[in-house]
Amino acid sequence: MKPTDLRGILQYIPRFREKTFIISVDGAIVTDENFANILLDVAVLRSLNIRVVLAHGAAAQVKALAEEQHLKPSDLDGTGITDADTLKLALTAANRLTHEILEGLSANDLRAACPNAIIAHPMGIIQGVDHLFTGKVERVDVELLQTLLAQGIVPVIPPLGFDGDGKTYRVNSDSVAVAVADALKATKLIYIHRLRRSCVPRRPDPANPGRGPRHARWPSPAFCPRPCPKPGMRPPPAPPGCNGSISSMAGR
């Protein structure tokens, strides 16, 4: 690293001190060999007095667990119909993954906890289809999360929500991250997904004006400011005042 690079980095430290970053990690990333480097980055952020909340998905783990048990999940990412068997798979997969993340954070001398901060309600019947145990974020327990963050604890939030009766629902992790970022008025909302392409279009090439913008290639995994949509879908908007960041995490 050149001294000029260091000066460029140092200018951001006062800007983000005591600010909150929400990092949403795809379940497949947690089992990637590069995940240890991501946790090191979280440790660096904490050393700079940046508050960090980690939200994670579990779709890859739900799929793998279903294959082990010879089951067919009704939904993987918490956006479709979640039947009782799939909810059990999601509970097991999410809890295992949360524990693995807590272990990794502990290995980096970071204090962390898994709070029940997501209050959800059933997604209900949509176009005549009952989504059963799929939930939608109703609100975020801001007081609980702020208490943890004020004590230097990293909240780890699984893709699960709870209603007032204590029932558990499968919720989409990307939606959880947006809701938490909005509730905490986070400065940064960062998605880390296993992608071949980013959803951010490349700038047009002035030397070749006839060539329109194309999707930029990014190493996997990569930071993505918003979840890349499925074909024909738009990504959910980032909360007001929350800026997405892109920076490659591969090859480190």
C-alpha cells in the first residue's frame, strides 16, 4: 500500500465514526473460503468505531438440508410459499448459520449476539394463494438493536421473524436488511452476494458511443448496494439517506 492510498482511506474515518453499517450476507457466502476475510473486514470496521449489523440469508443451506433429508422445499429465499416442512428446514439452517457466524466473529475478538429484533406478520393470501409461514417485516425493535450497538456488540440477524404470539415466520433476508437499515437510519447498506454480474450498469464507453451500457463484471463475492433482481424484477430500493457501496472482496 502506498502512503497516498493510506491518506485516501484515513479521510473517511472521521466521516463514518459512530455511524451504522448494515451488511447483508447471502447464505452461500458464509460457507465460502473468503468469508474469513469478510469477518476481518468487519473487525476493521469495529476498530474504527463503526457500528455493524450483520443480516444473513440461508437459501443455500435450506436447499442442501432438503437434499440431505430427501425433501422438496416449497420456497428457498422467503419470498414464496413456506409450508411447515420448509419452515423447519429454514429454522435448522438459519440457526446453524447464525452459530457459525457467531463463531467467526468470536475468533476475531468481536462480541456478537442474535436478537429477536424482527417483528413479523404473515404475508397472508396474495392473489388467492396462502403463503402460510412466509412472513413480512412489520417493525424492527430499534431499542434492542441500539442497546447492543452502544455496547460494542454486533447483532447477527437471521432470516426469521416473530409475531406477538411467539410464532416464527420465514422472512426474506434482503427485506430484513432494508427494514433494519431504515429503522436504524444506517449510513451504509451493503449486500454481499455470490454473483457473476453486478446489477450496477457499466458506464458507456466514450470511444465506442454505439455500445450501450452493460452490466459490469465483478469478482465473486462482491459488494452490491442492492440485491440483484431475478429476470424481470427490480431490486428493492435502498432506504432514504442510505448509500450503497461496491468493492470487490475476492482475491484478498
